[in-house]
Amino acid sequence: MHLPLRAPDASARRLRDELAEATGSRLAVIIADSDGRADRRGATVISTGAAGIAPLRVSEAPSGKRQEETFTDMITAAAGIILGQRGRGAQVVVLRGIAFQGGDEGVSAMLHHRP
């Protein structure tokens, strides 16, 4: 049975801290879950918690318009190919070589309505 985490950002921070202590590495942890959209068939995977990585990537378009990308969701989508849906894939995915800005604000920082 799949149970949602009550505090995924806090869980991500705890996992990141334990893994960093055990390995001596600088790393980020993203917690993912399946999500459906009302306007589409099927499911995708989104980030629900994060630690050690800024959840939004902000850039400025050539027109001067500020653009925000849900960066942790983009990374989660790449990992989702291996993670699979409903426990049919790997439980953990390690992605290397992704340039990211550190941060501990978590996924809740990019929600319109914070929990």
C-alpha cells in the first residue's frame, strides 16, 4: 500500500543529511509521487519534497520577461522513466551531472497555497 508523506520536504532534508554524512558528498534529494491531470489520460510523476536544491529555476527571456521553471519536477520527470508508476520500477534513482543551485526551501516554496 502506498501512503503519502505528511512532510515530504522535511523527509527529503533528513534523507539528504543522512546520505551526505555517510558519503561526504554534496547532494540533493527529491521525493517524487505519481500525479494525474484532469485534461489528460495516464499519470506522470512530480516532485513532492526536495532538499539541497532550489525547486525553481529562474531565467530571463531575451524579451526581458522573467521565466520560472519547476526544476525539481523536470528532474523528477527524467527519473520517472526509471521509477515507473505504482511501484513497478526502481525505488531510488541516482542522477549525476545535473547543474543545480542549492537550496533548502523545498517544493512547498513553489506552491501557490503552502501546506
